Amino acid sequence: MVLADQSLNGAANRDHIRNAFQAHGILLGTNTMVAPSIALAGPAPKKAALAPATRKDLVQRFAASRGAKMSVAAVNVFGTPMVEVTNEREVPLGGLDSRLKGVVGIAQEPVMVGASGGRAAVMGVMPHAPDTDSEVQEFVKTLLAHDRIDWGGTKKRSSRKRGIVAAPSGRDTQATHTIESVGGKKVLSRVRFLCHGGCCCGLHSDC
């Protein structure tokens, strides 16, 4: 309803809709997304720039490993300017299967950073590292259970844009993931989506 009002009426009725739901004890998701939840070090972000103190604070809160990648991008959430910060977490997978020894899964942890009283603040939910680890490992367990990992050998990631239209000759057509060498690390990566009906065309990202 809030999104429809935003699109059709320029959010003219947003406060009325919010108050009506709050009167029934319901906090709308769009409001929680723009509500500050954690105060951060440093001033409010400007466009896609974070103060060094804010970045350092986020690294600690992400419990990010040394050298972990963290990207930032300016976004507009229902008329409120924010910065989307995405941390790439490496989740060890060796404990799930001996064939995954030394292999990691890459998980993206996004968080919104905005302003609260002129200071930087997390808006909405802050990712929790143990939850991310658990979710990745549970997903990989399903891949193992359904034999969806191609064990044909570690491959170096190609710079060529992905767009697999057919399973390579001699490879498992039911496998959706394989192990690639990325920056000297062994990473479990998706190579195709398993479409309904059994095709592995790599074209239907919504399958």
C-alpha cells in the first residue's frame, strides 16, 4: 500500500497509512527500513562516501576478515538518501565434506547507512555473522544432498561474462555449482540455474 501510494501519489498519504497501521500495533516494513537502529562512529554519509571512522566501525560490526571486500553505493529508499554498504563474507565449507577442504562460499551482507542527528547510523537490520555462516552452510548441505556440485576439478574463473547456454561437454548437466580459483582461493560458485523440467540453460535467472 505504501509503495502504491509512493508510485501513484508521490507518497502524499504515507503518514496516514503508517499511522493507521501503527494504531493496530503493526509497524510497516518500509518504515523500519528507514529507522535508525545502531549509532555509528563518524558523521552522516554524503552521497556514496563514508567517513573513515564509519567504515572502521562497520568493519568491526561485520566482524570482517582482514582484506574483506566492502563496497558502497548511494541509494534512495522511499525518498530518504542512504548508502548501501555490502560486505563480502568468506564462509569456510571444509567441515561439510572432505572434498570441500579449503573451499569457501562467498556471501553478500548488505546494510543501509543513513543519518541520525547528524551522525552515521545503521538503518534497519545489521547482518549477524553467525547467521550468515549458518545460512550459507545449510544451503551447501542441500547442494551436497542433491548432488548439485560439479567435482570435475578446480577451474580458474574466466573474465568472460557468464551466460552459459548449454552444459559443457562431459560436465554434469544437473550440477549448478563448481569450484573455481578466484584470487588464489578456492570458491564454490554458481555456474547455471537448474530450470523446471531439467534444462540447464543458464538463461532463466528466476528458475
